[in-house]
Amino acid sequence: MKQGSTSISRESGHSNSEVPSSTTADVEEAEPPDRSDTPPQPVSNREKYFPFASDENWNNWKWQFQNRITTIQEFSGYIPLSSEELHNLEKVAQRYPLSITPYFLSLINPDDVNDPIRKQSLPSILEIDDSLQGYDDPLDEHGDSVVPGLIHRYADRVLMVTTNICPMLCRHCTRKRDWKEKGAVRSKKEFQAMFDYIREHKSIRDVIISGGDPLSLSTARLEDIISALRNIEHVEIIRIGSRYPVVLPQRVDNELCEMLSKYSPIWFNTHFNSVREITPESAAACDRLLRHGIPVNNQSVLLKGINDSVEDQLSLCQGLLKIKVRPYYLFQCDEVRGTEHLRTSIEKGVEIIAGMRGHTSGMGIPTFVVDLPNGGGKVPLLPNYVLAVNNGSFLFKNYNNNLYSYRDPSEGESESSVNFSAIDSHFLYNQLAGTEA
């Protein structure tokens, strides 16, 4: 019987060493588009918004972290908001706070209300619309927690929730439920319980270090975790999941990369959602990891009005290949409370993958994945996994041949909508996805 919880308890004496802040409580389709056009050049309003920041400070990740924008009022000093927006968004922030680094804020085009970086960073009044569906823990991470902070869902791998601290609070975050807690790092006792469990279960060969964002920990503390894992003989692979290369690339410095290089093989999964996030700074962060022997993959989330078109995904994935980052997963946005307005239909994701086939190299096409509710696990949208669809619910067979029902958010009637059975699901997918060149 599974026990434990994913709630985070604070360990006194560690907060200031983990978090670079003096205020610890605040932290831790149709025809595909013509690709002859050049990608948009990165926007940067650094000089306009932060003229007082010296190069030394701007390139210091701790300065960036300490100077995060964390209130709606402060945000409106950079990006104009109406009085109505201010009033509404301050209500949202009481439930779901705001946090964005100066670097990432500087990339927002203030003249575009649909700027993809703005929409990922700035709260929406729809986040607190209780008429919209959603769950605090749609993937049932609590149910798969074997000790506090350690999620064991698949036989050969576990996920460590090391902290709930992030430099950026992405509005689509799967662990949005943790935002109500003050910034905290797992205690030594909790980490030891995780290591003991991994050591006792020899089937575990792959450990994912996650959060929050594990790069919010000091490099020394992160090394303590990685070193302890490397001392467990049957742990073969260590993965780190972090959005720092995107939202605070200054964190990926030589000190961090040199430390990671000592514990190979380490794989690094980051989270670009838009080509607008690919900048000289983020490209340099990824390059530093690669030059230290650390492969970098990208896991993006399909988000309505942000990256939900063939053109958006082609621009993003081709841009990633240019900086030597492999497009790995494109996730269907989870059924998280407060994120329903950002979810697309599953059909939209399949259409996007279909539209990319034959118009870019296979290595530039991510696997479109649904993370099933109630701990069902990740399922790629392949023919033998989709069994039926009826009245907005999909019936899936997961990796363990269990069946799960998944609610599909309605986006109105579509000419391409179709009901199908297990007999013709293979045919339907081939029609949608085509053949890979």
C-alpha cells in the first residue's frame, strides 16, 4: 500500500543557502505554412525596463532571482494594465501568485496582449472561474508518493520533488496546487528517506530530479543529491527537469555545468513553449550544458493561443534544432484547476503533429503525449492506444493495458470530428498523421 505525501516541509537552516533571496518566505490543418520566412528576432526591453541593472548584475542569476516581479502592481509598472485588469488580477494573485524574472519579463512585447511570454507569465481572471473544470492533483501524484517527495509510478523510475521553489510561476503548471505553500526545500531527513527507498528497490534505474525547479537549490546542495544517487549501484540514469535555461538562463553557469559533468550520464530536460523564448542567452545556456557532455531535450505543453498551430510548433522545433536541443515531448495540457482556459482539444494536438509530418525532419517532431488522470501514466497518441471516443470522452489503453477515460475540452463542432471504434482507430490515425518521410 502506497504511503506518503507530496507536501513539502521546510527544514530550518537550509532556506537561505538554497534560495538566492533575502526574503525566504517568498520563494523557492490545412496546407502547412511556408517556412521560407525567418523566425522573429528576440525582443528585449532590458534597457527600457532595467536601465539601472549593470551587466554584472544582469548576468548574475542570484540578482535575477532576488529581483523577480511578484505583484500585479509591480508588473503593471512595466506592462500597462487597465484599472479593471489590475483589480481582477490582484484577486487572482491572492489564490495563484505571480513570479517572473527580470530577464523573462524583458522579452514581453508590451504592445501585444497575445504575446506568448506574457500569456504564460501574467495571471488570467479565468484561473479563478469556478465554473471551469479542473483538479488540484489530476495525475494523482499524492497516490503514487511512496515517501514524502518521491513519486513511484513506473517500475524502473522515480521522480523526486526536491522543492516547490521556482523563479517563474508558469500559469499552466501541473503542480499549481503547491503555490499556496511558502518556498521550501525538502529536509535532510526527507531526502534520506528517498535515498533509502531507491536503494531498497533495485528495479529503479532512472531517477528524475524535479520540483518546483531543482536548479533553485544551490549548486552544492544539488551536488549532494546527485552524488548520493550516484552511490546507489543500480541507478543508471539521472535526469534533471528545469525551466531555468528558458526563464533564467544565467543560472546555467560553468560551475553548475562542471559539477553535473562529474556524474555522467545526466540528461537535462527543459521547457521551451515558444520560439520567442529562444534567445542568445537561452541558446548559450543549452550550449554550456552540451559542451559539458549533458544532452538537452525539450518538453513543451500544448497551450491555447500560445503554441497551438502547425506554424507555432514548426518554428519552435526547428529553432530548437538550431540550438542543438531535441524536441522530445509535446504534452496535452493537464486537467489542472486554474488552467482550463489554456487547454486545447486532443484533436488539435494530433492535427499539429500531422501537419508537421513531411514538412520538417523526423527528429524535429516531438511525441504528442497525454498524461492520464488518476496515475494512469503517459500515453503517446498512437493507433493502438486510442480505443474509442464518445461524447467528448476518449478511451485509452495505457502502458499496462489498463483503460482510462479522459475528458476532452469542447471547442465546438469540427468538420474533422469523427467517432471511431477499436476496429478503425488504426485507419483514423493514419489519415490524421500521414506517413513520416
